[in-house]
Amino acid sequence: MHRALPSLALGFSVLCLTACPTKAPPTVETRPPPAPPIRVPAGCEGSQAGEYRHADNPAFRYHGEDDGGTLSLAVVRARADGDAGTEPPESSTASIVLERTPGGFVGETRATGFTGSGAPCPVAFPTELVACDDAGLTLRAAASTSIDEGCRPSRSGPPPVRLRQVLLRDTPDAGL
């Protein structure tokens, strides 16, 4: 019986060691990496809200709202009587939505396009804000896009050409 006691003591020691709670390793607080910096053209950091007109065709007018991250420009029409005022935007008119991102001040122009058979389709044109100054905004946007009969972007045809568009800031005395 003398021999059973040491093996019983050894078994009891192993059982105690495995049953004891172990100390958890210290937790390391991990933080997500910092967000990449927003990159926009000089002068575009502040609010670009306001009223604009297209430099080449003043009949195209825009109402801009800016929350500091997103600039939304709703296309509004000049009044039929030729007055410098504008009618409120309509839900079917075009709009431009641009986001301040690490990749630039980018987004899209949203409008209604038509298939070859004349069916209306929502379309989006890539758009980028490339300059902001006291005079207004300079955009670079696709001039056209192709859609198939299912309102999907067409897989054939040339890539869209991006054109420079200048929107001049309307001033209170612009209509005088």
C-alpha cells in the first residue's frame, strides 16, 4: 500500500493543477486604423450651398445644399416667362450628388434617359468636382451614356467622354 500513496498523491497534484483557473492574458485594446484623410480641391472644403447657373447655358440653374460631407445640386428651370427666378425642382429632373472622400469630391449626375424604343430609365453619369472658387464650381462629368432596352448600361460602344462643366454662383444682383 505504500506504493499506491505516491501515485495517488501525484494524480491528485496533476488534478489540482489542471483544475486551477488560469490567469487570462491582459486584453489589448485595439482601435480601428484612422480613416484616410478627405481629399478635395482647394476651396472646396467649406460649404458650397447656394444658387448656380450653367456658364454656357444660363437656362440651366442649380440649387445646392451642402451638409459638409455631401453636396447635392438639384437642377431647376428658368421660368417660362424668361424671369431670372426659378421654379422649384421637380422629382423627375436631374440632380448631382457629390461626396467628399479620400478619393476626391466625387459622385454622379442622376437623370432620366430613354431606351431606343423611348422607354424612360434612370441613368447615372460619373461626376467629379474639380475646382471651387468665389465664382463657382467646375465639374467634370460624363456627357452621355448608353443603355439597353432593359435600362442597363450598354456593354458596347465607346467609353463615355468626360466634359468640363462650369457652374457660376448666382449673386443677389445677377438678375438685374
